[in-house]
Amino acid sequence: MPRATAARPFLDRLIHSEPRQRRSRDLLERLVTSARALIDERDFETISIADIAERAEVSVGVLYTRFPTKEHLLVHLASLLATATAEQLLQALHDDRIAECSLSEIAEIYFAQAAKIFAKNRRLLRSVSLLVRTSEHAELRSIVMGFNAAVHRRFTECVLRHRRRIRHAVPERAVGFALLAASATLRELILYEEPVSSLARGHTRAGHEAARLFTAYLTCAP
């Protein structure tokens, strides 16, 4: 996969060249909708450019005018999902909703929402996580890091309001570790169904257990 240039990365080119004519906008929407529908049906690795073009009822050549590879289309899908998901999670953690919540209740709110998002977008998120792990796609890494920075920072701020309950010398570091551990566990359970567990087939319970894991680590004595 070609490396993105620092001056004009792919997403910047896509945004700055957003089609102004309705027909071009419709084409982009069809490509995105078709790719997302196929990913919801089967693993991204098994989907070809021809499959996406056929579902969108366009030629392969037309698809290439918008996305040079199917991985670039995946990056665009990841960007759309990251924006929508960040808005959803930040809204769930709005002051009006969590002002009176305990530490465990804040954890429950966050991980319950995360579990729903993982379950709803399982195949897409699994493909994104695999591409991040196995490639040097700078733009995709930037999307993931930007999402984590915004959402995790807000969640951490909410949790640290209960600093007195955190039984660690450096609460900020403890929150970061607990968030990493609980999020990784939730990701493995829902996206990869590993380890094989009944939790993988019940995202509500998985979210609840991730919240308990997070809270237990913070409130237990080191």
C-alpha cells in the first residue's frame, strides 16, 4: 500500500475535492453504502473492488476515480464511523447526564455504549483494527489516534471527578491502564470472539463486565 504524503494525504484530497455536482455526490454515497453493506455481510478481506463496484452498479474504473484501493475506501468508512461514534460517546458523557453519577455508573455508561458500537459495527471495526496493526497507513492511524484522544480524554476527565475513590498513587496513570485493559478485553470478546465465551455473544453483558473490570482495578488496593 502506498504511503500517504505529508502534504496531501488521501483524506485531505478527498475532502477538498468533495464532489459539488449532485451526480458526483450520489456516486460517492453509493460507493460508501455498497462497501459498508458488503462489509456487514462478510469479512473485508474477502471483498474485491469488483464486488463493491458491482453492488454500487458502477464500473471498476469509476470506483478507482474516487478510491485508488479498497483500503482507501476502508479508511474513508473508518473516518465516517469515528466521527459519528465520537459524537455518540461524548453526548453520553455530557455533564448533564453524568453530573450525579458515581464512578461505577460512569464506567457502566461508557462501556455499555462501547459494547453496542462494537457489536453493531463488528466487521468494519475488526477490519480497521487489523489494517492498523498490519500496515503503516498514516491516515488510518491518525483517525484512530484522534478518536482515542478525544473520547478517552473526556472519559478520563469524568472518572477523575471521583479521584478520591481511586486507590493508586497516580490516578491518571491508573485510569489509563484500566481503560486500556477493559477496552482491549471488550474488543477481543466482541470483535474477535476470543477467548471463546458466552460473553462474546451478549454485548450487553460484555459491556457490564468491562465496566466492572475497570472500576475494580481503580478501587482495589495496589
